[in-house]
Amino acid sequence: SWSVFYGKALGMLMFVALLLAMSVPAALAAYAMGGISAQSQLVPLYIILLLVLLQHTTLALMISSLANSTEAALRITYALVLCLAVVAAWIP
């Protein structure tokens, strides 16, 4: 039911959000040294990263619900994320 979906989605999102949160000190160090601007570079970067995190997490959840095994879901998800990255690299 929906509670299972929301539980899995939240679990996946929190794990990946933790990885994203671990990058914040390095970004803040670059900001503190004057290498980047907070409003024009840092905030938009993290907004885009959060949207990509949401996109890839929901894609992985959809694939895991359709695949027959965990290994197949992992392989298909990695392939689709690679395809998304290649397509995104071609978009100007």
C-alpha cells in the first residue's frame, strides 16, 4: 500500500540526503575562502542536487517495484541513471 511506498521512498531519500549533507562542509569552506558565491552559485547548486536526488530516488523505487530481483533492479537503475547523465550532458 501507500505506507510501504512512502516508507521505502523516505528511507532511500534520507540515505542519499545524508551523503549530500556530508558535502556541505567542503562547499562552505570554498565559500569561506571566497571561491564561490552563496546566492548565485552555492544555493542553486544544492537545489539542483536535491532535485536530481529526488529524481533518481523515485526512478530507483519504480524500478525496484517492477524488477524480479534486487540485482536486476540495481543493474537497471544504474543503466537508466547513466542514460540520464549522458542525455543531460548533451542538453546545453
